Amino acid sequence: MGKAKVRLDKDLMDKVKKYAEMSGYSSPEEFITHCLEKEIASIEESDSEEEIKKKLKGLGYIS
């Protein structure tokens, strides 16, 4: 599996590190991967493109 770099602001990365450790993940990267996989899976469960857009708007990803 290939890897890509993503930049996060320091405050968010500090939270990621804290919660990854508290939750028993082996690394912040593992925690981030799991969170993204869960979010993508919930979006993919949507019935239509319109429903996906509505969810993304609700999450603040698009306006």
C-alpha cells in the first residue's frame, strides 16, 4: 500500500496523538487511518449523490 503525506495543524495533531494513545492505537497514523475509513464507509452507505452532498455539507466539508 502506498503512502501519502497530509499536513495537519499542530493543535489537531496534538489531539490526534493524545486520543490515539488513549484509545490504544499503535500510532497516530493508525488512528487517523481508522477514523478516515469509518467516515468514508458512512458516506459510501448513502443512497444517492445528493444524499452524499447533504452529509458533506452537514459535516462542513462543502458549502
